[in-house]
Amino acid sequence: MPVDRKTGKENFQNGTSAGAATQEAFIHQARERLAGLPDVRPERIRKACLRVSQGFYDRPQVVAKIADRFLEEMGID
């Protein structure tokens, strides 16, 4: 890691110590965005894939329920 000769501090981006603050801000923002993502579990994904392959989501009552939930999520009741 390059070191600023005047300050003796490590430079993180483009040879400036200001890059350290930029990198910290980026990491903070990335962590906040990740925290806002939904919980995705491999078992639930496998179950959904199986249901798709078996035609579960083609049934009219399932389509209606999915549409209702979608509208609910969008704030349209």
C-alpha cells in the first residue's frame, strides 16, 4: 500500500489519503444496501424451482393469490 510521504499515512485511492474516507463511505453504503436485501435461503429457492417445474404456479387460484400479493406489495389494494 502506498504511503503519503508528508503525513506518513497509507493512501487508499489515487495516491490520496482522502481515498480512505471515500472507501469507508463506500463500504458503509454497501453494508446498508446489503442489510436491506431480502433473506434468500437455498432451500426456499429449490422448493420454488420444483414448484415451477411441476406447474404449481400455473393453477388459477395460485395466479390469483400471487397477483393479490403483488398488488399488496405495491400498495394497491
